Amino acid sequence: QKEVEQNSGPLSVPEGAIASLNCTYSDRGSQSFFWYRQYSGKSPELIMFIYSNGDKEDGRFTAQLNKASQYVSLLIRDSQPSDSATYLCAVQSNFGNEKLTFGTGTRLTIIP
Amino acid sequence: NAGVTQTPKFRILKIGQSMTLQCTQDMNHNYMYWYRQDPGMGLKLIYYSVGAGITDKGEVPNGYNVSRSTTEDFPLRLELAAPSQTSVYFCASKGRGGFYEQYFGPGTRLTVT
């Protein structure tokens, strides 16, 4: 059973601080990693994806991947109240497999 | 583009009833997916399709059926509804290639009582 694990939270972070969200995965052959944001009652929307070891930055968001440790994280700098949502980590096992395995999500609350 | 559309938005079923959840995408995507999301949980894959006429089971297919007669449409059929099927159902689609994102529809909230 391929698993993706996240701390369910809730994670509370003061406005303006850095929010750090973590995800571990069990399938060592996993190739692509996605972070989705889901507001309450809404559908998931893609924030970042990463497939190479290291950091990938997009605005206030940075995804970090460490395949040796089977660990992927999402950092949100200068956190805003609008960042309050559930963040879902998703893993694609290999490039020929077009399915994603989702974690249970981390609920993030930004405190004004 | 409307993206991925789902109907209905809400539905209440009685135990044993059947229904079809509709999903349509207008992005000419090959891949389509059905997920269910239970409260406080992540997304569980029910069925997926890699193109018209081709479908396969996901992680939790029992109690559901799908068909894919066209590129655009991917309906999900619930037969003999059970309370365990109370959930939010999301349809998603994706273009060809590993790095392409899955685009999600707005979801259908289903209650079986």
C-alpha cells in the first residue's frame, strides 16, 4: 500500500510568519510531487509541483524535496489570512502512472 | 473554457436508490478521475480513465461504476446507495504527461440516509 502521510494539524501560524507543511511518502520510486490547496467547501487547486531534489520557489511558496529521506515540504513565507486552508500533498509513483496518491491534508490557520 | 463541470451540486438519496453523477470537461483532456473525500480526509481514487472507452479501478471502486464513451464525459454510477457512500465526490481531468496538473470540478455533496 503506497502511503502519503501528513500531520493533520491544525497548524496555527501568526500573520507574516513562515508556515511549514510536511509530507512523507512510502514509495521510494515516486517521481512527482504536488501541493494542492483546498478552501473549506471548495475543490483542490494546484499550488506547486516538484520532481527534482532541492528547492523550487514560486512567489511566497517554496517546495522542498528530499528523495533520499522520502520527504517533501511546502514553505509559505509572509503568511496571509487568505492562506488559511487545508493543504494536500499528492504523489505520483512514476511517470507512466497517471494516478496520484493524496495525503489526508494539513489544516493551516493564519492568525491575524 | 468552463473547465470541469459536475452535476448535481447536492443530492440526498435513500438507501438502495441509484443515481449518476455527471462530469464533463472541455479541455480535451485524455485523463479523467473520480475521487471521494470524507470529512477531514484526503482524496480517495474511485475510478479513472486514460481515454474514451478505457477505464480502470482505483483504490475504492466497490459500489460504483463508470463509463467513458466520449473524451468529454465521465459519469459515475452509484448502484444501491449505502450510508457509507455519503461523501463529497470530485471529478478531475488532466492532459497527457506526468507534470500536468489535475483540474478539479466543484464537487457533488451526496448524503445517503
